[in-house]
Amino acid sequence: MLSATYRFPAIRLPEHPTPVRYLLAVLRARPGLILAAIVTGAGWSLPSALLPLVIGRGVGAIAASDSSALVRWALIAGVLGVAQALLGTGLHFASYGLWMHGAGSTQRLVTDHTTRLGASLRDATSTGNVVAVTSSDMNWVGNAFEVVGRTFGSIVAFVVIGIAMLGTSPVLGTVALVGVPLAVLGIGPLLAPLQKRKTTQRENLSDVNALGADIVSGLRILRGVGGERRFLRRFREASQLVRRSGVEVGRSESWLAGAEVLLPGLVTVAITWLGARLALDGTIGVGELVAFYGLSAFLVVPVSTATEQVSSLSSGLVAARKVCTLLALRPKLADPVSPRPLPDGPLELVDTASGIRIEPGKLTVVDLGAEAEAIAARMSRFADADAGEQVLIGGVPADQVALAELRRRVVYAHNQDLWFSGVLRAQLTPEHPREVDIFSALHAADAEDIIEALPRGVDELIGERGREVSGGQRQRLSLARALAMDSDVLLLDEPTSAVDAHTEARITQRVKELRAGRTTVVFSQSPLWRNVADEVVHGKAVTV
């Protein structure tokens, strides 16, 4: 629900983004949110840093039996607590906003880019990789942004604590200012193995997602050949590999968590011991000793926050590397630099590779068997012609026409086209409706009985791949969807292969009537289509 109301700003990525440049580009898109996180992070951490000093002064007031000073320091402590609560609320809001910006922007960029890649995405990367980017990697990018405010606040708090300690006791201040950075550096060697193991876990997760997607898509076939157990065993092995790599990541993170407590804890012990010696020598008072103990205990927070930032950043860089790899993919079919418009009206198709010429405004049946699909893909430019060959659409080379215009005016409907989950009316209605309405298209496809059988008619919710209807019904609905686009050129690949002869006879006649005056190419070996065709293509021969 948040993603439906949140407006993501435009993000300008470099042409070849690296993981670091990608994260910086996403961050730069929301400077106001970053500033809010930094300001509230500093404001939230300062009360925590100052509170031990205030408590120490209060203890000193108790030791001096100064009740008015005690009341004053108690009020100051209360004000600091209220300020920390208010600023903590602002920090939480800003940090969550940064997380949502990083994760949501990553998901939006990847979704937009994969949509532009279209059919070429399948050959360029695996399904599991895309699923992993949009399900887990986006969260890691968000986590890298979420801790920015707290990190800046921890740095501010550390500087304030160091200055306060130096002003009271140069020895203790020096121990804090030197010991804490050393503690952070001591944690550093644990981060490289953690990042390596997270990268391995990410690869294993991508593999198991791909395997799961393959199993689900081929589940019916697996059941038909009795291969469920074998693929279940493969999936278990892959998931166990993910589990083992996750355990390795958890082991590294446990060592990291232990070091976050141990190393700054040693600094705290050293400061407390030195403070106690100074108090016994009379160099500092009891209140100052309490303040130093509280300050040294608070030093655990900056160290843990710094390591959390480094850990989140390393995971974010691993995720950003996968995102950049996906964003670097380019579609096989590129738009021309200087596109040429198609002429108005019915369009002629010429495929120089096969020698086929399709007359404009006529219904042509192409009977070429296995070669038909490759020709249809070239004519609709879902595949480019080989070197030295070309496809002409209305006299214009297909590779010189803008893809958006080509997809609008030349439609290729394959009999295995997929259906997504959604309301049937929305799936049948084209983005730019023309003269043919969906009910005329349903009549031409002889699909009215399907609509009548659905409880809600065209407003029925159809599941993914249209599993609520049979194969023949789904084929007729797909034909209706193609006819409703009312394109200048319509290429149909075996549009009635799954229906009976009586139904096919009605469909062929109705499609011819509906498409009168427009270029229609039917790739089929059916005699019923040849019976209504204006022209029939056998090889390079044309029969009128």
C-alpha cells in the first residue's frame, strides 16, 4: 500500500553504473531525506552522549549535598530524554523512508528495465536471478541506506564524548579517542569473509529460485512422466546448499557480533579501571567517575553502529553488483537512431529471405510448416533478418521503424502466448482501442460461450496462464485479444489448432469478415483457413 502512494523521484544512472555509483545515484535522488536522517541522527545520539555527563554532575551534586543543583541536573536529564524520544521518532521516520526509497527505487528500476528488455530477457539471464534481485537484493540496498542517519549520529556522539573526556581527563580522553577507532579496525578483518560468504549465499539463492521456477512451469510435464521425485531431490539438494551457505553467513555474523561487544568492552574496562585509579588518587570526583563509566559504556553504540553500517554496505554492494549486471543488459532489438514512420492504411509485407510477399488489405494463409514461426518472427520484428536480408513493411525496412509504432501497427499473436492474472475485460481491452470492441472480437473468435459460462462474464478474474479455462477456450480468448487490437497488420500462428472443425469453420469466416480491408497473415496448414483466404503461400509460390 505504501508503494502505491509513494512517489519515487527520477534517478539518473550513469551509462555503465558500478555498485558504488549506483548506490550514490539512488541516494542523490532524495537529498532532503538524507539531510533529515543526518540531522535527526545527530540529534538523537547527542542526548545519549550527554546523559552520562548530566548524571555524573547529578551524582556530584548528591555528594556535595547541593539539592538545587541536583534538581537542575535532574530537569536537564528529563529534557534530554524527551528530546531523544522526539528526535528518535524523526530518525525512525527518515531511516524507514530511506529504506523504502532504496528498496523501492531498485525494484522500480529493475522492473522497468526488464520490461523494456522484453523477450530478450529470457536468453540474457535466469529467472532465479531476476526473482532474487526483486525479492532479496532490493532489501539489502534498502538496509544500506537505512543506517546512514544512525551512523552519522554515532560519529557526532563519539566526537562529543572524546572532547568531554579530554576536557576532564586527558588520559581517559586519549584512551577513548584511540581505543574506539582501534576497536573498529579490529573488527575489519571479519568483514571480508562475511562479504564473500554473502556473495556465495546470493548465488546459491539465485540458483534455487531458478530451479523452483523451472519446476513450477513444467509441473504438469513432470507429473506426466513421473519425474516429481527426481526434481524434488534436486530442489532439496539446492535448498540445503542455500541453508549451508546461510549457516556460514550466520557464523561470520556471530563472530562479528561478538567482536562488537568484546573490543569496545575492553576499551570500557580500561577507561573504568583508569577512572577508578584517578578517583582513588583524588584526581577526579565520584560524579566524574560515574560519568566516565557511562560514557565508556555508551562507546559500544558507535562501534556497533559503525560495524552495522559496514556490514550493511558490504551486503548492499553485493546486491548492487547484481542489480548493475541486470541493468547492463541490452535488448536484442534496438530502436533505430533515426526512425522512419510507416505509411497510413493497409501495409504490405515483404520477407526477402523467404521471398514471401503479403498483399496489403488481404487475408493470406502461409503454409510452410516448421519455417512459418521464424518467418512470422521476422515479419513482426521479434527477430532481425540475417545479414544481407531484410523485411519491408509498407516499403520501409522493419529495422528502421520505431519499436513502439511497430508493436502498435503490426501484431504477432502466437498460439502459446501467456495470460497473466487479472480481470478478463482488462486483458482483452487494448491500450489504444480502435474500431473493433472486445465483444465483436469475442464473437469473431467464437468465444461468447466462454464468457456466458463465467459467473461474472468479462469481469471475471482469470488466474495466471488462464488455468480456469481449457486449452481450446484459452486459444479462442487469445485470438479475441489479438483481434480487439484492430492492428493494421495481424499475424496469427496456428490460431485454431486446439478447436474442433465446426468451431474453426465459424472462426475463419468471422475473422475474414472482421478483418476486411486490413492485412491479415495466418500461418496454418488447416484447409478451412485456406478455404477463406484471398491468397495462399506454399513455399515461394502464391495461390490466389
